[in-house]
Amino acid sequence: MIKKLIYPTDRKCFFCYELSNNINNYLCSECYQRLEFIHDYRDIPSDRLNGVYSSLLYTSITKDLLHKFKFEDGNYLCKPLSEIMLETIKKREINNIDMIISVPLHRLRESERGYNQSYLLAREIGNKLGIYVGKDIVIKTKNKKPQSKLQYYDRLGNLKEVFKVKRKEELRDKNILLIDDIITTGTTILEVSKVIIEAGAKSVTGLTLTSTNHSGKIKQ
Ligand SMILES: [Zn+2]
């Protein structure tokens, strides 16, 4: 049996599917009001990594949104979620970006899911800003235990040499915006940015849809 997809219409919320006259950014005002916007900045000390920005605090609604986006064929949620990230780009005046890249999934995980959720976000953002989005430039070479099942110190080891750059020449002297759906400890962004910098990029700025904590830091 072919699973039937229900596409939300103009007046339907992309998340709760309720009909509403108050649709803002594909979401109804009830859902929108539950989102906790932080437009956070986190400094992760590393060579040529400009830190990481995050749009939303990871709360129960963002958890459900991400679950739908990643595991329940909710790929259309890249529309409202990328708009939210674009707000952070505007508010934080993130500019001087030459190229956008997403944190890769292992190819087996990606074919299981049918898409890489972070790439969908990157593609939407790139389209809106008119910035080139690099696909499959950074790849994930080992499919180890999911990060969430590991303790913090194991995570560092778990990610070692997992990310590889395939087409170095595309990164040379570029200022990269690196997109992911969530930041917890920051090790994933850190590891990916390291291989991008090693490949010759000029700088990396991270941007994630959600963050599990709010650093409260304002970039000077
Ligand atoms: Zn709604």
C-alpha cells in the first residue's frame, strides 16, 4: 500500500494541520506562540570557527517538530523551519557567507530517511539568500552509535575521523555557513568545521535550528 501524503494547504498549519486564518510562516499562531525564539550565540573556541548561532530553544514543541521533520515524512517542514533560521541570520547580521553546507548524515541513514533534514534547511536558506549550497562536499564515513546514546566524553571519540571532505577545491578561501538541526554539546559542529578548515576554508559560522541550552551570550 502506498502511504498517502497529506499536503498542508495555504490555510492549514504545517505542524498541527488545523485550519486557521492566522497562518504566519506556514504555522498557525497557536503553534508559533509556543516556539521559544532565542537567536542565541555560542562561542566554541576553535581556529577560524566564528561560533554557532541557534534560532530556537529545544522545548517540547521543537522536539515534536524535529521528530515530524526527521522521522514522519515531514520534509515539507523545511519551509517554516528555514524561515525561522533566516530570522536569526537577519537579527544577528550574519553576512559575508560564500557557501552553505549542512552537517552530513551517513549515506545509509540518509537513504533510510529519504533525505538529510539539515540539507533541506540549507537548500531553502541558500535559495532565499542566493548563496550556493554545497552538497556531498563533506561526508560522514562511519555510521557509529547515535550521539544521543553516548556520554559527553565518548562523543568526542565517537566522532573522530568520521567526517571527510570530498571536493576540497570547492572550499578553498570560502566563508562557510554550516547548518545543522540541533546543537547539544557542540562536538558535531566542531568536528565538521575542523575538516572544512583543514580543507582550506577561510572561516566557518555555525547555524542550528535548535539548541538544548541557552547560553545567553551576545556576540560583541
Ligand atoms: Zn498549528
